[in-house]
Amino acid sequence: MTDLFLDRPGRRLLSPRGRFDPWNLAWDGSGGSDGVPVGPREAVRWVLREAGGRRLPVAVIGPKRARPDHVSLAEALGRALAEEGYTLLTGGKGGVMEAASRGAFQAGGLTIGLLPDEEWTAANPFVTVPLASGIGPARNALIARAAFALVAVGGEYGTLSEMALGLHFGRLVLALADAPAVEGADRLDGVDTVLERLARRFLALD
């Protein structure tokens, strides 16, 4: 059962919380039940693809030397994020970062790579917007701060630091596969459950 209602002719997403502001990503004013009932994911797709919503990035983090199952999962996750309308943020290098970027890029999504390197040319070939930080592993803190949510696919110490920093900054942190166990991070069992959690956070329903 949903309490979200999409009024496409009126370009409004409504709920008892009010009307959703696609730019400020907040509920504002009086709500209602005009329109068609929708779930959170459909509502997010409308906000990002039709209503001109602000495109906060979702970070996909994980090891540069990734196992084949991590690569497959990260690519599927990147593709799904792009299909929902999210912008992808990664560390811009190989392994899980490249796989997620490839999935999103091939689905027509926007991919940002925040590189530890001094030149943008170090980015993997699926990064649309390479940002060379020149600060090495310290760029993990920038990723954790810049993302509205982080999804870890496997990983070791570098991923662990990003997850911990994300939680420190009050971000939603989700863990897939054998990502490090960090208190406060939610371990989920697949891409669809990740998308559901992201939609609820994006719409300030959680």
C-alpha cells in the first residue's frame, strides 16, 4: 500500500506529507491524494526523468581488484541506477568502480569518477565526468561526503573507510555481497532491495 500519488498533468507528486519539491527534495505545503497511486521507485523515476529533479549522486564503492561475482553485481547495479535516473559516483578506477560505471554508461546514465590521481586520463573508459583530485586515498572522504547514499559491493580497507566515513556524515550506507561489516550499514540481498531503500531515502520517507 502506498501513500504517494502522482498527478502527471499537474506535474505534482503528493502525499499526506505535502507536495514533493523535485529541486529541494523535500515535502512542502499541503498534500493530497489527487492522481495515480505509485510506489517510491516509480515516484523517483518521475522526479529524476520527468520533473527535473536535482540529481544527487549514488556512490558505488568496492575493490579495485574485484572478483568476477563482484564485477557482475556492480555492473548490474550501475545499470539499474542509471535506468532509475540516478547519477553514479565512483572512485573512477578499475574493478567494482569500472563495472558499475560500465553498467550505468551503457544504460545512458551520467557517471562521475572522483579520482585519486592528478590527471583525468587515469579514469576508466566509462566515466563521463572524470574529476582528478590529486589527493590519493584521501579522496575516499570526498566520495563519502558528496554522495547522498553509498552502496558497497565487496571490498576491504578502502571500502571500509568509505563506509565508515559515509555513516559519520549521516549518509545511507548499504552493503552487498561480502562488503565489510560496519555497524550502522544495512546489508541487503540484491539490486532491487537497494533500489527500494534508495527511493525511500531520496523521497525522505525513512
